[in-house]
Amino acid sequence: MDAFRTRCSRRRVRLRTASVARRDPPYVLLVAAFAILASVAAHAQGPTYQLGRVPSQEEIKARDTAISPEGKELPPGRGTAKEGATVYTQKCAACHGPNATGSALHRGLVPLGNAKPVKIPWSLVPYATTVWDFINRAMPQTRPGSLTPDEVYALTAYVLYRNDVITDTDVLDATSLPKIRMPNRDNFLPAQPEWNPKAKRPFGYYP
Amino acid sequence: MGSHSHSRRRWFLTSGIGVAGLVMGAVRSLRGQTAAPTAPPRDTLAYGQPSPFDNTIRKAPGQGTAITDTALMTPLQDLDGIITPSGLHFLMDHVKGIPDLDPKKHRLLLHGMVDRPLEFTLDELKRLPSVSRVYFLECNANSRPLHGPNGESVQLVHGRTSCSEWTGVLLSVLLKECGVKSGASWIVAEGDESNKYTMSIPLGKAMEDTLVAYAQNGEPVRPHQGYPLRLVVPGWEAIRAVKWLTRINVVDRPYMAWHESGNNADTRPDGKGLWYRFELGPKSVITRPSGGQRLPGHGFYEITGLAWTGRGAVRRVDVSTDGGRTYKEAELQQPVLRYAHTRFRYAWKWNGEETVLQSRCTDERGEVQPTILEAAKNLGVTPDYFYEADHFNGIQPWKVNPDGRIQNALF
């Protein structure tokens, strides 16, 4: 883009000094204005290659199922740990063990997301939305994406209850879920790193 | 082992049928039944095979791997130059079974904070301006010190890194085509597999040099490496390099998705954790002679190995043949490429006495690979901390015994 701008301004200079320009001042102004307009247009990013298809909003929505930490994308629905325990027995216990403490085949869900040597106790998962999102998109492993929103709210509640984050009667829905403070949320540095290609790595990032 | 079964084994290992298929095949022939025709997917001449005398294969790490993971490590000790053959590229998958994606149906969707969301077919991506770049990938858990026999092999300790020539479209080309809105600062990339593997990457890196790759070493990206599309984020821990790439959402904050938090977050000795440690530190390792090998006698040997750094180019590699007391500069294979493996070579005459060989990498920013003791001092921990830590880039010492046996001398 920079190259394009330089080319435009060079053309402007050349036109100004050309003999036509000296003879016909209004024309010069017009050309100069056109050149400036052209360089402004080059700033607004337009598609260069005109390839690819513009998908409809519905198509995007169907594929955009990931949930961000604020939980803006969460669908309506609700569930408690009590309800979740029933679904868990039916759909999850076979792999994660009857009490979510693991089976011969798969690790348990307590402590949740903490396969590290437990140097920091409790779940290392930063946001409750992360748990909801993973269960919703990836579990049960044999049929990912098959759970209803109510089931996912209930299962998330059950898993969080088993990790001592909430009580078994707390109701989880699109409003309450993002408000849950996971135990290690504030134990991380920095929460949102600035990445700058020239920066020196701060202590602790090394090794 | 005969040539036929050898090439068949190679085919099993690279085609993903893996251990189960091997065991079944073995059982079948033991029973003396006529084996079902296990023809390789392509004729052995139509797709060339290595010599039957050559047994260069990936290996699974024995311990310390979750049962659900498929992990195979690159045989660094058997390779030369800087390119890892695609069939020997390491893999470390958290998916059970890999997705079987039809390139005709596969789509890459870019959306979110953009002027125009766009969806590309593979054919459309291939019409766009392409680049080919040699980049290494390295798992954040690579080089963790290991106890026991596994710790004696450069393949099993350091083989979670490989280097390929990746060809594809720069992500910046695709993002400019969509027009990134102001205020956007991250992208969230998703893979089309059962776990919906999702990773957040700062927009700065996405625009700088991140690649949407459809080819690896001249041919389509291998299924285990993300066929038909893989995101390659040069210099960064390979967990960012989303395989089976299908969606990029332009957003204004990281998502903290499952595989980029929780188990993959790092815990520090002071009780604090780290969400993100993108860049890999400068590292080098002598691949020959290395642990488990044996020198047949005193005399001349070329010491050779690989160096790499997440900060760009390797500036120099020094080799010590006396356990780190003195270092001399090794020769670097030219050209040295940024974010690529760099091959180093060093001429050495062994006098038959016990000694320790090790290498040290310095990168373009002047960052120097530490010894394990220096790394421990930096963090205020004891060296055994690194058994569980990620991003360990300590110097790897190999002890040469008087009988020629090479041993891991890290501890």
C-alpha cells in the first residue's frame, strides 16, 4: 500500500511540472484532486483478488459456536449440578468414571484441567465459559455437539460443583455462568499479554 | 527383518493405522492364514520408498504421555541437513483418530471483526499468491529431561521438533482481503476435528508471518500434520499451529479455549501461572554422536546437530568437547534461515578418554542457551523442576565413556 501511495504522489509531481500543467491551471487542480482521492481510496482496504465467497450471517452463526470469556455468545438455557449429575451418569461416566475422578481409560475432571504437577492447587481453567465451551463443542467424545444447551449448563454446573467452585443448587445460565470466578483466575501473569515482536522476554517467560 | 515387512511397517506407521494395525497383522501371519492384501495406498514405485536397509522411523515416547495422545517423535539422530521428511515429522495429537477431510468439501471461513467475512475453498486458496518458507515446529513439552532408558535417546528427549518447507498463503493476505476492522487485536483459529481444537493468537503475529499452509516439503500436508490446511506460526510453540484449519475469527481478546488454558497453562514456582508463552527460546542439541550410540574407537568424528530459536535466526553455535569448560564456534550450514532448524558441524578427534560433548546456541537477539543450572538459578528452582516444566531449553551434555558408549549426562 505504501508503494502505491508513493507511486500516486510521484505521478502528481510529474503532472504538475509537465508543460500541460503550466498552460492549464484548473486542469492541474483537477488532476491533483483526483490523485489525492486515489490515494485515499487505497487506504480503505478493498479486496484485491476477488476470490472466496461471502457467507451469509446464518452460515457464520452455525459455525461460530465458540464461547468467549464474557459469554456474549451463550445460548438461552439453564441447569444445576443436581440435574447435571443425572446426565453425567448417562453420557459421561463411562469415560470419566462414576464420580468424575477418572477411569482406566480417561483422566478425571477433578481437579479440572490441571494435569500439571499440582504446584498450584485447584482447577487451572481460567473461565467457567471455557468449561461450557469445551463440553458443548467436544464432549461426549463419541458424539461431540450432540448435547442440548440445558444439558451443557447442567453438566458444567456438575463439573464445577465437583471442583468446589459452586454449590449443587446454583443455577447456571447465560447471565450467571460468566460471573463465576474460577479459583486461579487472578493467579496468572499477565492475563492478556501484549505481544510485540521487538520486546525482550520478561522474567518468567524464560526458559 | 526382511524388506517386505520393513516397508509394510513403515507404511503402517505413516498411514496412521499404527500399532493396532501392526499387532493385528502380526497375529494374522502367526496363525498362518493368508494375509488380506495389505497393499500400501500407492505402489511402492509410484511413491518411492527408502532402502530396505534403512530403518529410520518415528518412535513413541514410553512414559509420561496421556493415554489419549498419539505421540511419535522425529529420529533426529538419523537425519541430515535441515529438512525433516514429512513421514518423519513429529506428532503429538490430543485427538483420538484423526479427521478424514475431503479437500473438495473443506472450507476456510474468516469472519468476526472484518469488513467482509469470506469463505475459501482449497482451490481458491491455491490461486492466491503463495510463499514457501522453511520453518521448524516444536512442541512446548520438547526436551523435558527424562529418567531411565528413554532419557538416553536424542529422539525421545528432543524429537518433538521437526522442520519443513511449508507452502501456502500468508494469513495477512487473507485478512487484508477481508479487511480487518480497527479495534481487533487477536484471532481465534479452529481445527475441524472432534475436539474443536481452538487457539488464540495476537493479530500482530497473524499479520506478520503466520502462514496458512497447504503443502509440506513440496506435497500436500500429511493427514497427521493437518491435511488439507495447517496454520503455521513461525517460532512459536507448536500447539499454536492449528491442524485441519477451518475457521479464523477476528476478535478483540483471547478466548482462553480449552487447549490453550488449563492443562496447557504453565505453573511457576512462585505460585503464579502463565497463560501464554509463545516464543521458544534458543536451543541446540548434538544429534551425532548422541545418547545410546557407541563410538567404535578413537580417531576423527564429525560432531553434528541442530539449533533453532523462536526469536528468528541462529547467530552462532558453540561446541564444547570438555564438558563446558571451553567452547569453540561450530560451522553453520548455509543459508541460515529464520525460524528454521540450523545444522551445525564441528570436527573432532577423540583421544579415547572419557569426556562430555555439548552445544550452545546464541540467537540473533543475543539470547544464549543456558545450562540447566543457569536456567534453574534464573527461576529460583532446583533443576528437577524441569522434569515437569514446558519450554525447557537447557544445554544437553552427552558423556563419552572410555568404551565409546554415549550417555545422557544432564544429571
